[in-house]
Amino acid sequence: MTVQSVRLFGDPVLRTPADPVVDFDKELRKLVKDLLDTMAQQNGTGLAAPQIGVGLRVFSFDVDDVVGHLINPVLEFPDEEEQDGPEGCLSIPGVYVDTKRRQNVIAKGFNQHGDPIQIVGTGLMARCAQHETDHLDGVLFVDRLDAERRKQAMKEIRAAEWYNPDAPPVVKSSPHGLFGIR
């Protein structure tokens, strides 16, 4: 088990779009294992490679006892239905804000062996796929908030014990999980 440190809000890697995976090799399989191990240790619902300092388009997930990963994800939305519910992030520990997301998603990509896969998600799975794919694009959930909610979230972030805009530390563990609703 290789648990990695989770990068925190303020770390530039979280704002940098990740590169597509081109080599489906031993190193990629190690990255997938590291993501799954770190996510499990953090009690997370999802974890993207940039959150452990790796700029590749890979994320892991654990939603309703479905555990897996997706490489080079592309999201499709089959309808316009939305959800508005609590969302948090292992890179922004302790901050949970209702966030609007699409209710249904089809996430297409590849597994660690390069085989095409598709995940049809609703509710929390759809939220997770959108949240983690945002990470791969350098977007954080606070960027999706309306002005009032974002202002409150930023106030909580600036007041957080872990927040240091000059040298962001890493979080060792979180009892709350990715979305704080485990």
C-alpha cells in the first residue's frame, strides 16, 4: 500500500490542467494503485492524480461500494437535470458547500490496461465524476459556486488551520471523506 500526500488548496498543481495518458504501462498501474490506496486511507469518494501531485488525467472513485478508476475521462450529459447538494474535497479539508452539478452523466475513458470503459452515473456517482474531471482540468468545486456560496467557502478556507497561502501543507487524513457524506 502506497499512500501519497494530498495536495491542498493553494498548491499550483491543483490549478494546472493535467496531460492525457499515452502510456498504459507499469507506472500507470502504480499510479492507479496509489490513487486507490490514498483515497481509501482518506475515506474519500474520489481522488484525482493532480491531488497527489501527478499531472495526468486519471481519477479513482469509491461510490456506493463501486470502486474503480477512469483514465482520460470524457463526460457526456444525457439530459439537463441538475442536483444541488453537499460537496467537499480532500484538497480543501473541512469545507462543505452545496454545489450545483448535473444529475446524470456518462463518463467514457479507459482502464489501466487501455481498454475502453464507460460509467453511467446518477446522483453521487455523477457528482463524483464531474468533481474529479474538474480536477483534471485545474478546476476546484469552489469555482462552481455562486458568488454568495463562494464567498462563504473562501472565508472558511482562509480561517482553516491548514491554510497557508505561501506554502500549502499536505493533509495526512480526513475522517469525513471527499464529500463529507459517507
